[in-house]
Amino acid sequence: MSTDTKKDFFVSYNRHDKAWAEWIAWILEESGYTVVIHAWDFRLGGNFVLDMHDAIDNTRRTIAVLSPNYLKSEFAQPEWAAAFVQDPKGKNRTLIPVRVEACELTGLLRALVYMDLVGVAKAEAQELLLRAVSDERTKPSRSSEFPQLGIPANLPLANQLFVGREQALEELHLQVRSGELTAISSIKGMGGIGKTELALQYALKHLKAQDYPGGVCWLKAREDIGLQIVQFAREKLGMIPPDDRELMAQVEWCWTNWQKAATLIVFDDVQAYADIQPFLPKHRDQFRVLLTTRKYLDGSVRNYEIQMLSEPASLELLRRLVSDGRIEKDLETTKQVCEWLGYLPLGLELVGRYLARKKGCSVAKLWERLQDDRLEAISLQKVEAGMTATLNVIKAFELSWQELNADAQKLAALLSLFALAEIPWSLVQQCLPEADEEELEDLRDEQLVNLSLLSFEGGENYQLHQLLREFFTWKRSQMPEDEEMKRSFCGVMVANAHQFPHRLTLEIIEPVSFVIPHLKEAAATLNLWLTDENLITPSVNIGWFYAEQLAFGKAEEWYKQCREIAIQRLGQDHTDVATSLNYLAILYQSLGRYIDAEPLLLQALEIRQRQFGSDHLDVAQSLNNLATLYQSQERYIDAEPLLLQALEISQRQLGADHPNVAWSQSNLGELYRSLGRYIDAEPLLLQALEIRQRQFGSDHPEVATSLNNLALLYWSQERYVDAEALYIQALQISRKPLGEDHPDMALWLSNLAGLYATMERYVEAEILYLQAFSIFYERLGEMHHCTQDTLEEFVYFLQEIAQSDRTSELSDHPLTRSLLQQLQNEES
């Protein structure tokens, strides 16, 4: 700081650069320096020339704010010239040039070392300015890379925390050596993924290996590229481009006269291929050109898609930053942090450095703060010296956000409502029914995908990165369309849920699976924006999806949630509460938890009878469900009146040819078969089969169910040939839509095995029993009642064979031999 009466700095600028000049003056005064600036210190009515003379005479240094306008200004020249005369050799640094806009320095100014703020982010610019005016040494905080003798290079300092990119470096080198332009971009593609760092580490690796003896030239694509090329040629290669040529001609002269050896040229942070094309070497035999960009560039560039770090690499990065054991002490929470950050290198490094600074902060506490403050967490804000990145996460994303037009920003905001999973584009289109299909695709492809803000996952599916989804959510919360977007999204999810089929066949599993994560968002996160009429629709269908997939624990969880949200918003006695109870009870019944199922079914029936009366279809459904539970418990006397009442209601409300009527007839027919009332059972089962064939077609799983039921009746009547034909037909129908390992297939196989055992076709029976048991065991688990029932039937089958002394007809299957050995041990 100054110790005399003079002020520290006079800021010399052209009026077009007033904003820059005031920012510079403000930063300097905030840091304790004294400043004279025309905008603040020259009074109205004063003599401008005399004021300027006093300002220069009474300040120790002059900061010249360089731009094309400044260099052309007649008033600016005397200002910097006066400072230059006072210190022509620059010993006291009386004149400090600060370039704020791309311009070529000529004459005396060319000899001065200027500080460059062109294209530099605010935080970095402030640091550079204060470093430039400081009298202290500018020694970096860590050692620079060991220089390669004889190889000219101008690489910036690299980050020492470089992990998990070895394969990427090898793949990148294969592309660079191909001789084509190579652009580093990302399929996940946003700021902070490490594009610049990968390019820098590649350049360093091959500089050390001396693969580019002609030099490694690093160019900042947002700054004046031509000036950088000429400056590199002068300073690193000792070339003297002709002063009497225009800048582009000097650039071409440099390329032409470059030393004849393999050379790497890196353009960092390219916005558009057209920005750098004029500066590319015309003859590229010796040159290899590498670009970093957030965008997908045109066909003349090969895009290398850099991926996120793996989980092991992410953990290793954090271990290098936090070496005191906190990572290992709470490894599971650390993995959660990595996953939440989406394995983004910038986010990982920021939180790692935060933990390194905060010695007393546990990983668990960090995780808690991240969940509370999300992207605005302090741990994601501070960029430190030694990092390649100059921006924090939000600022890195903001750069890309500002390049989107208003419609693309709204589309990005809408996408943040979807789950962190692959997004079928058809769902997005449904949320924007008024939008032109092709225009919407253009917004997606030309803006979001092109800027690497959205990744294409194949098929019709796209996905957001975790932190981008957080960022877009924050942006959406500030939009007036936020509420309408939420309502639209929920409406679309409900509409899709209503389209879920009754049976989950193989051909529809995949499309339904892609919808489920987004349906969960509507059910759990956005249920406030669901209408009362559709409140439970998402939860019910999610529960059904998991039940069909035999994920019974998850199904139970969603059915319970369905019940809770219905009670909270609609009250204990609402029919939607009855619906949720109904689904939960059916699940318990399928698991053999009959004691848990019965009170739920009774409660659901009571609610529906109170709300709808005794002649409603929902009441008929409850009667059917309660009756099938009683059948499972062999409470046939309790079941029959319920089934008769349900059938009567269904026929009266729906007519004689409806699938619901077939359901009631099938249940009643099964009851009569169990009671030995075969004459009563057969017409009911035949009628149910005929209705299902007419309504669903002959190859539907419901038809297979009817065939199985009718086969059981024929088996009971000792009509074995008829029963066998129906079982085989049921298996043929079910195989394609359900797959070989579906529990329904196992049920038909087990039934057919029992039939063959009755017919003394033991070899065939054993094979089918083993197949059925294997499916039940693998899909439902050892303790499921279907698994145990099949095992019990198989043991009984083996006992019968052993008593007939025909065990020699059986195979050497381990289960068969083990059970036979157990039976033999029990007898002895």
C-alpha cells in the first residue's frame, strides 16, 4: 500500500468501458487500495483536462482498461502515455494494462505485459486483478509440472487430484492420433464433468512422453485466439511474424513456418465450431487438434463422450482429499454422497475440499447439510486455488442455462418433475399437448442435448443428471408456470396409470417399467397436485405392478401408502380407503396371510355398503374377494352366499356377457367343484370360459385360468384325457405372455403333474413337479405357501411310488433322491 499522500491507482478508460472501470475500482477499494476514477471523482463544472492532469500526477499507478474503443480514443492515449513516460522500463509498474475486450496491442503497448480478463469468470477475474496490482511475489501454492526440455508448451497448472480416467486417456489418444479433430464432450454433458481437466492431463501425459516435439499449444477459445497463437509463436518458438500483415495473415504465417514436428493444439471451451475454424492449421499433417466443449459439434469433429466417474474412482478422489479416515469410517454415507452428486468430479472435489477444511465435520453431517440446502449448500460453493475449475456447481450450470431460449428453459423445468430415471419422450409430449411435435423435438435436440444438459439413452428415452435435475427444479420454483406444470405432470401420470392392463405380460413389462419411476413422483412427491378423484390411482397401480412382479414387500409398502394418503385427505370412511384395503388384503391372501386379510376385506365391504348401498359393483367385488378368501380357508359354507350375491349383482348391473360376470361364475364353479357338486360346477365354468374367450380372445391368460379350472373339474370327474388336453392348452397360452418362469405356469405344471401321478405316468409327473417347485422356489421363496404346497404334493407323490415299489422309474435328480432318502430313514 502507498505510504505517501498520493493515491494508489488512477483508472484510465473509454466511456464505452465504464462498467468495467467501475468494477475494477470497486474491487480495489474493497481490498483497501485508494482509487481515482472519472465516474466517481470528476465533478460537474470542473475542468476535465486539469482534473485528468491532477489525477495522473497524484496517483502512483495508472490502470489502462484496454479495449478497441480505448485504443482508438484520442483522450485515452495521453493518459497511458503519461504513465509510460514516468516508468519507460516498467521497473515500478507505473502503467498496468488490463485487457477487458479482445484487441491487438501495437507500438509501445505491445512491449508491456498485460493482465487479461477476456472471457474470465467473475471470481477468477477478481483474483487475477488483485494479484496483478500486488507487489508480492506471485509464486503458486504448488509446484508446476517438470518442464520437458526443448518442447515448447504453455499448459496451465493441472489438478493433482486426477483419478479414474486412465481408460479415457487411452481412448482419447486413439482418436487424436487418427488425425481428425477430436472434441471432448459428454453424454451426461454439463459443466463440472472434467472436460478441461481431461484435455490438460492428456496434454501433460504426452508432453512428458515427448509425443509432440513440435509443441503443445493451449488456447482459450473464449478469448482472442489469433493473438494467443501469435503470442505462443513469438514467446515459445522464437518466431517473428511480419508486423505489416493483418492478424489472420500472421496466424497463417505461424502455421506455415511452424517447426516440422508433431504438434498438439488444444482449444479449450469451444462454443461453436465456426468460432475456431478460421484459426485451424490449413495443412494438418503435423498438427493434432483437440477441443473441449459443452456442445455436440458438427460432423467434421469426432466427439469423445466423457463419462461420470465410477463409484470406486469417486471414493478414491474423496480419500485423496480427506486422508484422516473419515471416508472409511462412514463409507456407506460417503457412497450416498457420491450417488447424490451423480459422480460429478466438480461436485466431488468441492465437498472433498470442504471436508478437508472442516476437520470436525463428519461425512454424516455433510450429508445432512447437503439434504437440507441442496445445490445451495456451502460445501458446493467455494472454488479453491489448485482446482482446474474456476466456477462452482451452480455457476457452471448457469452458463449453459443462459444459452437456452425461454421455451427450452421451460422444457428443462418440466423435465425436472420427472424421476431420476430414463424418461420416455412420449410422456413429455403428453405434458405439452399444445406443442408442435417437431418444434418440441428441436428444443430437446438443438438446445438441451446439444448443450449436454440432457442425455439420449436409446429408444425414445432421455435422462437428466442428478445435479442438473436439482438445478432445473430450483429454476422451475421461480417460474410462474410451476403450479401448472405440476398439475399437468400429475394428470399425465394418472392417465398412463389408467391404461395399465389387468395382467402384466412380457410384452408390456418394459414400457410399464419405464413409467413406474415417474408414477412414483406423482404418488409420493407431488400428490398434493393430484385431484381427489385420482389421489390413489398412482399408488394403487405401483403396488399392482410390484405384486405382478412378485415383489411383495414393495407392493405392500405402496398399498399401505395408498391407504394412508386416502385417510389423510379423504377420511376413514371414503370409498378410496376401501379400495386400498381391498388391494392390501388380496396381497395378504396371495401370501397365505389369511388372518391379516380378513379384517381388511370386511372393513372394505362395510365402507362400500354404507357409501354405495347393497347393489353396487364395488360391493360385488368385495363379496367376491371375501368369498375367495373363505375358499382358501376351506370355509365353503361361508363363501357360497357371498358368491351368489356377487354374481347376481354383476349380472343385473353388467349383463350376462361381462368379464366381471365370468369372474363370479368361475369362483362359484370352483366352490362347487371343491364341494363335489360337479353338475352345478360345470355349466358355470364353461360359461366363464366362453365369456373370456369372446371378450379377451382365445390366447389370453384369463382364458388359461378358465381352462385350468375346468381341467380340475374333469380331473375330479376322472375325465383324465379331457383334463390333460385343457392343461396342455393352458400352458401353451400362458407361455408366451407370461414366460416360462411365471408362477401361473408353475401352477398349471403342478396340476398337470398331479394328473399324471393319478394316471400313473410317474416319469412325466416327476419332471413337472420338479419344474413347478423350481419356479415357485426361485420366484416366491422357500416359505411361500405355493412352494410348500408343491413340495408337500411331491413328497406325497414319492410316498405313493415308494409304496408301489416303482422308485426305479424316477430320475437321479438331487431333490428326488434326497426326499426318497428322508422317507426311507423315517420308515426305518
